[in-house]
Amino acid sequence: MAKKRVFISFDYDHDETLKTFLVGQSKNEDSPFELTDWSIKEPIDGDWKAKARTRIKSVDVVAVICGQHTDTATGVNAELTIAQEEKVPYFLLAGYADKTCVKPKAAKSTDKLYKWTWENLKTLIGGGR
């Protein structure tokens, strides 16, 4: 079975370590997904959103890692809006088990914030929500 291509959206200012953890999980032998570094390493201006849109349209699912400040992360909100506009499936993953995690402002009220476990991650990437 082909592995799912995943775009990771996360708060660069506060949660870069969480992205590193998810990249590590993608390398597990039984991982159903692969990550390419889709990150746009430039300021949020100019054609940043156009580049993000192109990258988001080329994946199977968007994983939004939520931390304590995700509601104020401009890039996360823009990426989630793009995923919604392009009808790319996405899910919200609570980045911390011991801290309060918040949804991005662009999240729908019906979007659930899922606990980050290996089993949940595999299910979510496989489309179970």
C-alpha cells in the first residue's frame, strides 16, 4: 500500500519540536505516511500563500499540530484555510498531553482535537475521523 503524503502545519514560533517528533514517527517501520519537508522557509508575505497552496494540493492529508498558541499562529491559520478551500482532508492533533492545546482560529467548531497517540495518528492519516 502506498504511504499517504502528509503536510504538517504547526506554529513555528512555539512548536517546532513537535514537528520533529512527527517526522520521527514517519520513519517507523509500520508508518502509513511519509513526510516531505513542505515547510516554507521565508517570511509570510509575497507569494507565500500561493506556494503553500501548491504544496497542500499535492498531499493526501494535512496534519495540524496544535499547541498552546496555535490560535495566534498566522501561518497555521492560513494553511488550514487553504486546506479547507482546496477540500484537502485535515485533522487537528493535540501536540501536548500535559498542556492545554488550542485550535487554530480557522478551525471549524465541529473540528475535533485528537489526542496524539501512534494508533490515533495511523487512524487519522488513514481517514478515520
